[in-house]
Amino acid sequence: MSLLTIGAAEAAQRLASFDTVIDARSPAEFAQDHLPGAVNWPVLDNDERHDVGTEYVQVSAFDARKTGAALIASRIGALLQAHVQDKPRDWQPLLYCWRGGKRSGTLAWFLDQIGFRTTLIQGGYKAFREQVLEQLGTLPLRFDYVVIAGRTGSGKTRLLQALAQAGAQVLDLEALARHRGSVLGGLPFEPQPSQKAFDTQLWHALSAFDPARPVYVESESRKIGRLQVPTSLLERMRGEGGVVMVTMPDDARVQLLVEEYGFFASQLERFCGHLESLVQLRGRETVAGWQALAREGRWAEVFGALMRDHYDPLYLKSIGRNYSGAATAREVLLRDGGAQALREAARALAQI
């Protein structure tokens, strides 16, 4: 057989047609970002890649290639033994590495020699990344968005989840960013992805949508935690999207916040540390009062005060400034954050 090669644009369109997408880069490169659904078969581990790269710069490219070839040959044998023995004759893998194709090309040669129909991505991950960035400039413009807005604790994220369960097209940016989008928004034991990984996941989600149907999305700022939302998406949401304003009684909002952020009870100093970032905006005395309430375990009071004195004024100012449709938004009242109320609202909204 002979190895097949395809460009990054074609690979992006045909990912689902391959049985396995194999990333031959090091685990550290893979962790930063990879093609959707890819598995990591590293032909060099993190230390080996570093050492070969150092030799390439400090000694010579020839010596580095000799060292790398020996390491790669040894590693490929282990990869074939671990991952290929159960593969049928008609298994079709897609491979890539960083750019030049030496790592993925060597692994692909062995798979091809076995008899598998093996395909390589020309330009590797670097070319794919360029495709993602290019398409993120135009892909968001294909859709009409329904923007779910509302004050903190009003159940916007839960409503998005209920809409997804009802069969609507939902773009959950905070789920992709692994962050709730506020000073307290970091998830308890889950770091945010890299910007590259966020971009790839966003591109993948948008690529699966039908332009003939609306996409439901939560109102967001330019940044979610430390991650940047593409300008094309943000401008489309803010300029063209219809806005749905979610409201909920204040006592139900406090209850929802206690439920969502209750993990801070076991991470008290982390919570108080996050509040430090609000000193310049709200003053030392106010922030110290919130921290004192938290240390006394008076969480409902803490979140009620944060909601009333920080989040609500900030959000109402932001939504009016950034979303032109906010003034004429359709209002959806949630009596609470319970499943039944969310299902009823989602069913009604899905008819828009």
C-alpha cells in the first residue's frame, strides 16, 4: 500500500470518516490541544522531545535525527504492541504530529507496511490550528443566536442545559471554557483548557450546528476566566442575536448560588482570596465584611450581599451596554432553579 496525505482543511471536514485519529506528538503537546477525538500515541515522550530538540540546536540536526530515530524506533514497537494487535484489516487511521511529519510519518510508514489504509495530515497540527483560527473568523457568522441573559444566579446555565435536553442547539461557552465567567467562576478541581484547546472545541461545536436552526447561547463578556471569546462570535451575538431575559425571585437566586458554589465551604481561603480582587472596585471594608460572613459559614448572606451589591449592578450595566436587544428582550420567569421549572421554560423557548 502507499501512504495517503490530505490537507488540514480536508482533514477538518473528514474527521468522522476515520476510525482513529492519532496524535503522535508528546503528551505535553497533546495536553495543550489536539484534534477532536484524537488519541495520543507519542513516539517521543516529553523529556525525549526536549533532549532531541536541545541536541538539534546545540550540536547538529544530523546528530539529533540519529538520536531521535533510535528513540522513535524503540517507542513505535511498544505502540504497535499496545494499540494495533486488535485492529481489523479495514481499520483506517489518520495521523499527524507538529508540522514536518517526521514523527507521524515514521509511525504511519509502519502502519502502512502492516497493510492498514493510513492517511497523514500535511502540515500536521500547525496547519490544522491555522484552519481553526481562519474558520473561527467566519463560521460564527453563519448562525442566528438567541442570547440567554439575566442576573447572576437566575439560572441561565441551567436553562441552557434544559434547552439542550429538549433538543435545541446550544453553545455552552462556559462549559467549553470550564469556568462560570465571574471572579468566583473557576471550577473546584478542574483547570481551564488552553486557549488553543478552547478554540478547537468551539470550532468543533459550531461545525456540528445546522444554520437553519437558532443557536442558544449565554450572554458573555470578551473573556471567560482567562480565555478569549472570538471577536466574530461575540459581535454576532451582540449585534444580531435576539435576547431572552431570565428572571428569578431573589430568594431562589440565593438558593441557586449556594447550590452552585457550595464547594467553597471546604475551600474557604480560596474563596476569600478571590474576593480580594474586588477590593479596588468595592472597597476594603465591604470585602472584609463578605469574608467575615464566609468565615462564619453564613453562605446565604454572603451570596445575597454579593448578588445585591456587586453582581447585579455590574451585570445590568454590562448587558445594556453590550447587547442591543436587551431593551426589547423577551422575559422568561423561572420560579426557581428546579428541574420542573427549567423544563417548562425550555419547552416554551424551544418554540422560538
